[in-house]
Amino acid sequence: MGFAAVARVTDDRWIACSVLDEIDFGLKPGGELKVETTICHEIRGHLDTVAIDNVAEDAVYCGHPTPALYGFQSYISTPILLADGSFFGTLCAIDPKPARVNNHQTIGTLKLFAELIARHIDAARELASSEAKLNDERASAELRELFIAVLGHDLRNPLASIQAGTKRIARFSDNEQVRMTVGLMQKSVDRMANLIENVMDFARGRLGDGIHLRRSGEEPLEPVLTQVIEELRVSWPERRIDTNFRFTRTIDCDRDRLGQLFSNLLGNALTHGAQDGTVRVHAATEGDEFILSVANPGRPIPEARREQLFKPFSHDSGSGKQGLGLGLYIASEIAIAHGGELSVTSTPEETRFIFRMPIVNHQS
């Protein structure tokens, strides 16, 4: 056959998608025919293959206007049906001379090619749809993260005003009830400040700035860990926290950031561990490593849940605990920024978070 085409056929258009032209028919990819002048338009209605060996001798098509209009004697066309059953168009061929096309072998071959074309079209559409969804999700994620960054930044100033106001009220009031109420307000403000700081750390990390470190190996880390424990004991006076510190050398680190990491781990243990159990903290320099672990008794964390722990906005919706689910994510990012890692093990006996990092900052 001298001319073959993959055609997109709709109610009102016939468009050539791909063309093989060896008879100078003159139609290029993207070219159109008037759909009502084509046999493909009829195929769109009945979805059957049409094969004509010789128009002049064909009982059905010898008087049909299309062969005379386009000057062909042999013709074959089969529908291209997509996976969802919809009609895309046709794979068709013509020639000005008669040809043997109306036979099972030729028709079967053409149908196989039409099926292959349909699969390629389906795959291309699925890929395009997936890429569009991915781009939409990326755009939504970037917008959400930018919104979080802006919101966290803008909340700092009014929160600082509230914090200053509560301190002033507490300083000048002699009413014990007022001072107690202000104390509760200050705790809430501190909690909000921590939440905002977590949000800002998250936004910086997601928007490309990462966790910034101010490393120094000149001051000891143990006082920072002790301060975190004392601060949390105020909020959890009934809980027992056992410590085991063994420091033989100073550590090149950002002390404030490691205090933040430790605070997240210890607060997590106090919040989610067994309320009558002891939280055990171990921190030591061992060889060229600094190791910090926080362990608590309580229900083990399911494996599927453990796989999500260090991802942002990951929290146990069934626990009833409030939070954004950013604490462990930020702790993990702080660990990575120090060239270390944060891991977790969980058994029926205990859940243990372990942070390891090299003592020397090899990057410097």
C-alpha cells in the first residue's frame, strides 16, 4: 500500500498523527481531511475493520464517493481502541492500484499493529497524567512549605509581645491566683515558641537552607543535657529520669542544636512512654564517637510506624497527643547535619532512640 496513516478521528475531525507516503498523496503529519468524506468516519460508528481489494469490483464500495474523491482502488482500515474502550482513531492504508488486503492474515496483522499503537498511546497518556500530578503535588508542597515559613516567621513578633506581657504581669502582681494563671500562660507561650521554632527549622530544611550549625569543641556538652533534663522535670515532676553520663573529652558540635535534639527525644519518651516507667538517658564518648540514647518502657512502636517516624508531619493520630509531628524529623536532620545518624529500636520491653556522631568534625 502506497500510503498509510495513524489517524485521530473524532465527530468533526480527521487528523493524521503519523504518515508513510510513497505515492505523493500529499498529506503530512498534522494534516487534516474532512471527516465526513472518509470511510474512517463510518468505522467510528461500527468499529469494524474495512478491507477492499478492488473498489471497482467491490459490491459495497464500488459506488462510494470516498474512493473516487481520493483516487484509490485498494483500502484497509481498522479501529484503534484504547484500554478504556474508547475510540481513538484508525490505522488505515490506501493505494491507487488494487491489492490483496481483504484476507485473514493481512487484517490480523493490521489489528495487531493497531493494538500496539493503542498501548503506546495509553502509556503516553498515563505518563503525561502522572507527570502532571507530580508537578501539581510539587507545586502544592512548595507553596505549603513557603506558607509555613512565612507563618512561622510572622508569629514570632506577636508571641514575643505576649511573652513580655506575661513576664511584666508576673513581676508586678502580688495576687497568687494571677501569678498562677500567668505561669500557665507562660508555659503555653514556651510551648508555642518551641512549635514555631520546629516549624521554622522544617521550612528551612525543606526550602533548601538546611539545618545551620555553629560548631565548637571548646565547651562541654554535659551541662546542656543536664539543663534539658531539669527543664522537662518541671513539666513532668512525677516521672523518674535516670542518667548515665561518661564524657572523657569535649565534642565538636553545635551544643544548642544537640540540646534541641535531646529535648525532642526526651520529651517524646516522657509523652509516649509508660507513665509509671523510668526513662533512661545514656550519653558517652566511646572511641571516636559520641553516643546519646533515650529509652523508655511502654508499648512497642509497630514496624510500619517506625518506618515513618523520621518523616515530617509523622505522628500517631490514635495517641491523642497534640503536636505537628516535626520533632523527630528535626532531630534526625540535626543528626545528619552533624555527620551522624538517629535510629530507633522498639521491643515489648523498651523503645530506645540512639544518636551517634563522630566526635571530630572531619568536614572542617
